Amino acid sequence: MPLYDCMLLFKPVIRKEGLIELVARIGKHVYSRNGVLTEVKSFGKVELGYGIRKLDGRHYQGQLMQITMMATPNMNKELHYLNKEDKLLRWLLVKHRHIKIGASEMEDRQDESSRVTNNRSLYDESSTDEEEDDILGLRR
């Protein structure tokens, strides 16, 4: 299952209980589809770069939360019920690319650590002009 970040921008007047209730509802939805919430972060109140207009007025602040989850690929379509949520100003679902979870990740890390790299400094005095020409392919 891919890893997703769901960014939620709530109206600034929503109480903490309302935030928790919506996050719990999203978590139950993900869990019912055999997904897992891995992290929930709250960034508190944030100033917005522009006002977001809703039926109850224009909002220049919001409460920002991030939910990280492992879920099925069709989770984006299933979360569209958030468009009708009165507590939210905006929401966004971002998929993490090239994230490997499990035993294959450990194998890749071992492969990367076994690579030999050339750790020469640009200011290494021991290198000669001939070596530099060989590296650049400028043999005389």
C-alpha cells in the first residue's frame, strides 16, 4: 500500500473536539479499507496568503493538520466526501513516491552502504594536472 499525506485546513473557529472528530472519522474510513494511520500532526493556527471564501465569510487564518497514512490507491476518490464538510476550508491528498516499506527497504540500504565512493576533495593538493585531465577525458 502506498503512503499518503492528507493535509487538512480547518476554519479557525472550529474547536479542538471538532478537529479530533473529523480526524477520527477519516481514520475509521482508512481502517475500514485495511489502511493504517501512521502519524497525525497539528500545526496550529496559520496565516493564509489569501482569503478563502466560504458561505460564512472570507477566512484569512486556518488550523492546519497533517495525517500520514498507508491506504489503498483509490483512497483519493473515497475522500471526496470531505468536499461537503463544513469544518474544512481545503484538503489535499499527496502520494509519497518511491517509498519502500518492509524487508526490501533493508536490502536496498545494505546495497547503498556497500558502494564505494571516491571521497577526494576539490582542494586536495596531492592530485596533479594529469590526473585531473584523465578524469575530465582531456588526455594530451
